[in-house]
Amino acid sequence: MAATAAMVSPIRSHNRSRTALVASADGSFRQRLSSVLTGLRWQVREAGGGAEAWGEAMDAPPQVMIVDSWLPDLDRDEFLREFHDAFPDVDLVTEGATTGQEGARSPHHNEILHALRQCQDSDTAVWNMAPALEDNQVAPSPSCRPIGDSDGSFRENHREKKECELIVEPAVSRLNPPAVVERIPELIGNSLGMLEVSRRIRKVAPRNTPVLIEGSTGSGKELVAAALHRLSSRNRKPFVAINCAAIPEALLEAELFGHTRGAFTGAVQGRIGRIEAADGGTLFLDEIGEMPLALQSKLLRFVECGELQRVGENEPVRVDVRILAATHQLLAQQTEEGRFRADLYYRLAVFLIRTPALSEHLEDLALLVNHFLEQLGRAMPMKRISDQAMSKLRTHTWPGNVRELEHVLERAAILAGDEPLLRPDDIDFGIVVH
């Protein structure tokens, strides 16, 4: 999982003093650690996996997050690196041995390590602590390891009881340097935000991991979904998209799951649903936040077991699809408000990709304009844009994002008539709907 510019920006909180978040698939470990930390006057929250931990941190960042040696839904090392980037003021405590030079200690490390010693199943666990960053400060990465001989070996008589000390190493030794990102061809833009989207697509496309694409309307979420399918091993199988907001609630279930003949009024013959039509390929659920709660429970069952029931039929049908979902809403917030099922959210949001609004990457405006003018030139005489018209485009706020830009340029090309150059008078933003 990754969390740089393409992720939803974390929500900062000033009331996080002495709050710990425990991320572990081991419920017994979470319970024991929570009990000990609560006794030390810490407020404790728990998460069963990486996606849930990320959602908890976005809601209110803790002071400390303790991550177990394995996460059931995400690659732990990548999760830690990118969580650190997105939440640099949260101390990370992780299991795994490192070494380094001694340095300053985090002010609360003693209590955290005491709690870990009290609740761990084994006396061989090794914990690393990465303290929070101050402004313009390089974060050290202390680690906790059992004390042994100076050469790193352990005496036999120390096997019954080991103590912990903190050893500090530079953060750069555990954070990977930024790599050169190859832009996905269909995603126009060389800004950091757009390159991050490309990077995340290339990371997750070869896997079967569910992906949630978040971004404002018109920012290119369906392009991201199509790229994920194209770069996957399922690219020779169907890519089936369905807009959950465009189909009436009464028909959405049959559209998704299919139905038998006579299942409801007007069902003169049976048909398979969109999910079954995507068998072996990719199912893209656009505007998933608009799905009714009753239908969310049925989708959850399919996500969990890979089986569906057509409307009017009792026999289950097994279907193999990869699920991509998209929304312009903040599903984490909808989950808290009870308008979206939390269990479904955490299964869909295993990997998050955020498409930035056009206003967040205006440095890509010229590239996008040239791209759309080239597309328009396939159906009409090729147009160019004057510097004055380009300046007018730069002053606009673009509430409709890239889709609005495409429509504005098509309108300008029509208004220009036979003129080869688009001028400011041809740029008509029309009625802006907020």
C-alpha cells in the first residue's frame, strides 16, 4: 500500500496526546497490548489490518502506531514506508531487527517497550521504533533489540530473560530512495501527483488485490481502472464497468447479479449479470458510494466467498473477478456515519489510489490541452491555442476537472469555426455547477 500524493491527504488532529494505534491480525495480541497500555494511561485503538489502520489514522492520527510482523491485507514494508511519508509526526513501532549508532530516544519509548515486553508471546521479539519528525529534521530510526554480548551473540543463560535497549539508526537506511517513474500513457501529466498515480498503478496492476480509486468527478478514475486492467494478467478477459449511481435501485441488483426468467415483472427471459459477465477479468464498480446498504451486504458476500446468486435462483454461481471500485466521496467518512458498510469498505480499500483534481496539477495544463487538441484534430481541422487563450484557461478553477477541460476545448474548437487558432473569445466556460 502506498500513501504519497495519490492518497487521500491525512487528517491532522491536535488531540492525539498519548494515543496508540495497534495494527495486528492477532486479536489476542491486540487485546493484551491494549490492556497494558490502557493501564499506563494511554488511549488505544485497534486495527486488524493495514487498510483499517490507515482509515483509523486518517480519522485521527495517533501519537504512536505499533505494527505487528505481518499484515493480512498489505505488504508491511511498503505500508510502513508510505505511512511514514503520509504521517511523519506519528511514531512507528515495528517488529524486526536492525542495527545502528546510538542516539536520542523517543520520550515515550520506555512505556511502549515495557508494554510490549508484558504482552508478547515470546521473549525473542525484536521491535524497531521510528520517532516522529520535527520540521526540517531528519528522523532517526531507533530499534529495540535484546541485549547480548558485544559481538551480537547471546549467552545461553540469557535465554530465560532478555531486556531491551533502543539503538538509533538514520531513517534513510530504511526508506527506499525515490525511483524514476514511467508514466502510464493514458494518464497525461508529468506532475508529481500524476506520476504517483502511475507508480501505484504499476505496483498493484499485476496482483489480484482489490483497489479503491478516490477522486473528484472528472479526474480520470475510469482511466485508472482501465489501465489497471490493461497491465494485469487478466487483460485478455473482459473489463466490465457499471455505474452504481446511474441505475435505479430496484434494477441494480439484477444488473449486478443477473436474474432468471420471471424473477420480477418484465423479466421475460433470464440473463447473467455484470459480475458474471466479467468472469476471469475485471469488474469496475464506479460510484460505489451510491450503492444502497441492502445491496452492499450482498456484494460483501460475493467479495468474501466468490459466489453469487442470480435473482430468482437458489443455486450459487462461482465467479472469478478482480474488483476495482471508484468514488468521488470519502468512503471512510461515510463508513463512520453509517452510510457505507465498514466491512465492505475494508475489503474494497485494500489498496488506495487517489486521482488528483486538475487544480492540484495545473502544471500539466499545457500537456492536457495539446492532447485534447490532437484528439479533436482527428475529426476536424487541427487547432492551435493562442497564448492569451492559454492564460485564460490558467485562471479558471476547473471544478469539473479534466473532463471539463476536454469539453471547454471542444466548445472552443466549434466556436472558432475555420480559424486555426483558438483565441480568448472562443474560451467559454459555460455554466459552472458547484
